[in-house]
Amino acid sequence: MQVIIQNNSVTVTARTVFVILLVFVQITIAKSNPIASPGRLLAFKRAKSLDNGVSISWLEQTWAKDILNDNGVANTDLELLRTLGFKSIRLPVAFKFFESKNIPVTDVLAKIDKVVKQCRLYGLKLIIDYHYGEINDNNYLTETPVIIKTWLLLTAHYKNESADNLFFELYNEPPHMNPAIWKDAAYNIATAIRKIDKNRTFIVGASNFNSIYELSRTVRLADDNIIYTIHFYEPFLFTHQGAAWVGDQVATTGVTFPYNAESFPTINPKAKGTWGETNFYQYRNDGNEQSLTDKLLIVKKWATKYDVPLICTEYGVYNKYADTDSRCRYIKAIRKTLKKLDIPGIMWEYKDNFSIFNGTPSIQNLPDCMKDAIGYTGKK
């Protein structure tokens, strides 16, 4: 650029050039070193505080008789979890189910209130999770307001609870639906709550059941105080082997982790012709720790790109058919991988069919290999 030195025009022209250069440098620095907003920094901090958590499956068990008459969570449960080093509790609640059964929301809140107080007493973080909703591509215009109505009630009820200790997971596992439609619904839910509670941190996942792949293809929401969640049960052939509710795809049992050619079972005939057959032959490549890392890196790179916090709110192994040693090796591998990638993790679940215990939860019923897997040394 040529600068003409002529009377007062020298000062004006030089100043203009200087300003342009300064703006260019600032933009370049901002692009290479983005400064996170206070809301984003807060979300990162709170996400870390949730690491090493566990879901307590109780208020989502719609198949259980008289679910609200069950005591659910006892103080001894939280004492045990704290002793084992767990720092957060995820509480899935089937709000839509209770509403369909004409159960007063006050009855449900009374049960949640108890857990809130217990977590406060034992110094544990708590996530309230909206479980088993019915949103889909066809009903989202009418279903989204239903979800919002529930959350506004909860928001008003828990507005005075510390936002450092109580979190809202807006919707568990949005189904296989148009990602754009789900993103719009999620934004509307978050925006409605934000009008009442400015400081609460929300947890939001992608469609296709909190898929790592779907999240990697989406764009973050226009709300900085959000932690993005995934569910990770890969390789599914191992983690859900024999799970009747999944179907014939996982009918093959006796699958160990990691893959061992000598002990690998033959495929169950029921699985042939399903995607379970593809997974069966792919397991020699998927059944190892490196594969876990490679897949989780997909969403880690996405989170880094958008500079947003990420959490895995479900991982675990169905324990009916998977052998204990394999379950231990898998849990240890997934926890190691999450830690390596700086992704907080919450295990599914405490005391039912994905439990890490062999029997009723207790230190005595925790296998030695599982103690090693979760890092329990007996000194906590």
C-alpha cells in the first residue's frame, strides 16, 4: 500500500493503515486462539465435576410394578458409591410415563427431592434426566411443548438449588429422527428454561440415540452453558450380547473382550441376516481398546472444533451373558480411554442388569478385577 506524504493527509492515511493492520492481527489471533465465553468456561468446569458418575435406574423403570412405592435410593447406596470413588449420580425419570398414568407430578417430585437432599448430604453431583419421551419427526410440534411444560415446572421447583451441583439433561436418546428437527426442538427446550434459570448447565445429545456419529455431523446450539453428551456401547456385539429387548441382532453370546480368535463363538443362527451378522464378522477389528479410542476420537475432534465440553452419560456391559473378566477389561479400557481423551464418564448402571457388582451392591460383591477397573484401592 502506498502512503502519500502530503500535509495532514499523511497522518490520516497512516492512521487508517495502522487501524486496518491492527484489526487484521486481532482477527487472526482470535481465530487461532479463540476466547471462550464465561458460560462456556463454566460448562467446561462443571463437566469435569461430573466425571466418574453412575446412573441409578429406578424412576425410569416403567415395567416395574408400583415404581413410586419403591424406596429407590437409600443412604447406604450413596455411602457405598462415595466410598468407591463415584462423584456424580444420574437420575433418569420417565416423566411422560407418569403423566400418562395420571400420577401427580408432585408425587414424582417428592421422590426426586429425596435424592436431591441425599446428594447434597453426601457431596455428590446430580443430573435429572428426562427419560423415555415420545418425540419424533411427526409429532415434534406438539410434543416439544409437552417436554417444555415439564421442564418449566422442574426449573421453577429447583431454581434455588446450586447450579454447580444440579444439572438438567434435557432429553435422553432422541430417536432416529431428522437431526435438524431435533436440534430445533432442543434449542426451543433450552431457550424456554433459560428464560427462568440463567445459570443452570444443560446436557444435550444428538438424535439417533445420542449417537457419536450424529453428534459429529451437527452444529452446536446457540447457548454456551451446555455440555454435549454421547452414549457409548461399542462394540455393541459385546456390550449387549443376549439382551432380549434388543432382538436377534445380539443373540450371539459368549463374546469376550478383547477379541480372542481361539475362544470366539460361532454366530447364533438368529443373528444371520441382521446387522448383528455384520457386527459379528467385524468384531475381530472392533473388539479392542484401540477401536474404542478411534471411535471416541470422532466426537472428541468435533468438541474441539466447536470448543465445547463433552460427556459420556452412558457406558457399560449387560452382565447376564458377558463373563466377569471381560466386563472388567472392557470397563477398565473404556474408562482409560475416556480419561485419555478428557471426556467425563457416567456408567450405566448401579444395581440392575448392567451393574458392576456380582449380586447386591456391596464392596464384598465387587469382583477384584472390577475394583481394579474402577480404580478402587480400599483407601477411600
